[in-house]
Amino acid sequence: MLPATPSLGIADSLLVSAGRMLGLPEDLVEILRHPKRELTVSIPVKMDSGTYRVFTGYRVHHNIARGPAKGGLRFHPQVTPEEIRELAALMTWKCAVVNIPYGGAKGGVVCDPSVMSKGEIERLTRRFVSELSIILGPDRDIPAPDVNTSEQVMAWILDTYSMTVGHSMLGVVTGKPIAVGGSLGRREATSRGVFSALHEAMAEVFPGKPAGEIRVAIQGFGNVGSNLARILHEEGFRLIALSDVHGGIRSDSGIDVPAALDYSASGGSIAGMPGCEEIDNQQLLAGPCDILVPAALGGQITERNARHVQAKLVVEAANAPITVEADEILRSRGVVVIPDILANAGGVVVSYFEWVQGLASYFWTEQMVNSRLEEIMRGAYCSVRNIADTQRCDLRTAAYLLAVGRVAEATRVRGIFP
Ligand code: GLU
């Protein structure tokens, strides 16, 4: 069972302060703090050895006032119920910031997919979906990729759910392969959205500075980090440090990004790439750069290392990479932070496009997907920036004011049942 108290993470404290600034009734804020429902399941899986192992999985629906619950599923040994609850709340605020008609959800299984075979991961996924099927559905809860869950995992989710209901149901999951109703542009969507937000912030943080003089460090070389490195490289930025779970590389004159993508694709890691200095993840976060992009796991910038961050702009491509204490330190040092619920919303925006396309059985061109994504990201950045200016607050507080205001209004106008 999950503990019955609301999360005490960054999303919770920001909700409470946004509620105060918006003048919301305290009991309404109390309602918004609590997840709507949480499901914990045991997942027995036949391992390749022939014996069964039981894994634990979670799915949390934080809020569904604005639409069906939406959010990724992660497979990671450090998944905890508290973390999933926190991430579900982030999804509520993220969908509200970019004004797409969803509530927030998140799920996870405690497992280490790096030591599991493809067959074991497939059996784990299918049994997990079967256990969750009582709360899933295209108008109830729509999972998507997250840490260590690929397009292939989404295809198994689609298939398992469809087998249960007896017909193909494209709208039950997003981030699917193109062959089974995935959207063009979904794979790069989070990185494109991160780039839009970063680009909007440039004029303010680095007025008049050309891209070629801006040094960028990215922590994480998964789907988000690697696609972002490629986009920034194509746009002429100087990538000076990259890292993944095995270690990092640094080159002050600029990393050859296409070579790094090839090196990582062939050897499974960018660590040890010839011609670059070797660094670890702490050195990446604290090293000299103008823009720092944490694109890996949560809780990376803490009160221990926040004082050492040299970047002027931090863009949260990961979910919750900065702790509450570290956020305060960065703010007091004048570092501009583009918060996760705005910066990395591109993924769920194109998930929304994918869901709409699947429900309508009418598929868009990649150009349509990308231009609509950019329009939404720019509009959201602009709305958040305007709130930050009028309220004289940082971008994270402004994003929460926008998001919490929207969810509170939906809740108020619907009324509390009965
Ligand atoms: N896992 C992604 C996120 O944290 C995408 C969620 C989705 O597309 O539903 O935003």
C-alpha cells in the first residue's frame, strides 16, 4: 500500500504557495494535493530460467479534473511509490501549463531492465498492463514512454489491452511505433519542446550572443538528451559536455555530436569517446558552461552541488532534476531555471496529438506535428514569462500559478461530488 499522505516534494510545496498567491480556498488546495487514486500491483513473471519472480508496480492518477489521466511508465530499480506520486502530480501541472485536456498520472515498476532479456521485459509489461487494465483506457488513463520504456514496450501495451477488449484500441497508449498508430515526430518531441523553451529564453539570458558562442552541457544521453544534442548541434550551439549513466565526456572546443551519437549507438555509452576529456556526472553538473540541461533522472542538483553550478540558464529536460533546496540556491544566485513542467512538456503535447490522430483515424504530416508543437510551446513559454513579469517571480512559480489556476478553475466549475 502507498502511504496515505500527499507528496512532500517540490510539486507539493509549489502547489501550496501558488494556491496562496492565487487566493484559493485552503480546502480546495488540500483537495488538489491528494492523488485521486493509486494502484499497487504484484507482477509475477516467468524468468528465462523457468522460475517466477514477483515485481511490484504502481500507477497513480493524481488529478482528472481537466481530462483523462496521462503520463509515462518507468522501469527502474529505484522506483518508489513516493516518487511515482510526485511525478503524477507533475503531469497534472505539465498538461495544464500547455493547456492540453488531460489530468496527470504516472506509473512504474521496480525492476532493472538492463539485466533482463527482451522476453522477460515483454512478459513483465504484458502482466503489468493486465493488472492495470481496470484503470486504463483511452478516456480514462493513457500511459506513454518514460525512463527505460521504449516504443516496443508501448506496442506490447497496445496489444495486451487490445487483446483484453477484443479489438485494436489505438488511443490507450502513446509513444507507439509508427507501424501501429504512433505519431510522426513523437520520438523527438520532448527534445524539440526543450529546444523551443531554451530558444525563447535565449534573448533574455544571453542577449545578442550568437549560438556558436553558447556552451551547452547535457546530463543524460537517452532519447531526450541525445535528440537534444543533435538539434542543438544542427542549430549551431557548442556542445562541450555530455554524459550518460556510465560517465561523461568534455571538450572545450566542442564535441563532434554526430560522432558522439555514432559512438554511443555502437558501444552503448558515450563514456570513453576518443578525443575528449573523461568526466563524471558531478563534474558535468559543476563544470563551466552557459546552459546546463539535466536530461536524466530526478534529484541530480541538490543542496550539495547547486552552489557549484556555473551555468546561467538551467533547462529541466528531466522531471524534477532539481531539489527544493537546490532550486532556492539557484534562484538566490540569479540562475534562470526553465522548469520541467514547461521545458519538457513537448513529449506529452505530441502524445496528445498521437491520441487525437488515433481516435480520429486521421494521421498528420510530420511538418504539421512539429509546427503545432512549436506553436503550443511558444505560447506556453510566453504566458509563463508574462506571469513571471507581472508577479515579479521566477519561471517555476509562474508556471505553477498558470497550471494550478487552470486545474483549480476546472475543479471549482465542476463542483465537488456529491
Ligand atoms: N513521460 C513523459 C513525461 O514525463 C511523457 C508523458 C506522456 O507523453 O504521457 O512528460
